Amino acid sequence: MPLSENEEQILAEIERQLAAEDPRFVARARRRRLSRSLSRTVKIRAAIGLALVGVVSVLSLGFIEGTGGTVAGAIGMVFVFCAILLGASVLTEKPERQHSSVPPDERT
């Protein structure tokens, strides 16, 4: 449910007050949000890389006669399967909300 204009203004005011009172806290929250989006990008790239290695392995080495080709093809299929699992885990992750919980204050 989207916020009303009044609610957005109130939220923006709260954020400004928080930034003025504790800039370290705001900086940590921003770094955490950035690291989550980067880890998602890294997982997607890793899944694509695994899939490519697996497909290349199956297509190039899988046609070799004998046990070597069979093993290479099986290893390639394992790479493709891992890529599918990794990609599915990224796609099924709940997207981070705009105003999610932030790390607790480390001061005691």
C-alpha cells in the first residue's frame, strides 16, 4: 500500500531528524543496503558464469568417447544444476523494502 503525501512528508522529516542526530547510524544503514544489493548482483553473475562453464563443458568435452567424456559431461551438468539453484535462490529472495530495519546501534 503506497504512503499518502502527508505520510511521506512525515517520514522524510523523521529521516532528516535521524540524520542530524546520528549520522554514523545513517551511514551504517546505507552501507548495509548497498552490500545487500551488491551481493544479489554477485550471485546473479556467479549463476550465469556457472551456467556458461557447465554448458561449454557439456558441449565441448561431453562428446569425447570413453569415460572421460562422460565424466566431463556429468560435471558440466552439475555446474548447470548449481547455476539453476543459485539463480532460483536469488529470484525467490524477498526484495528489500525501501525502509527496512536497520542494524542496531552499536553504542552501549
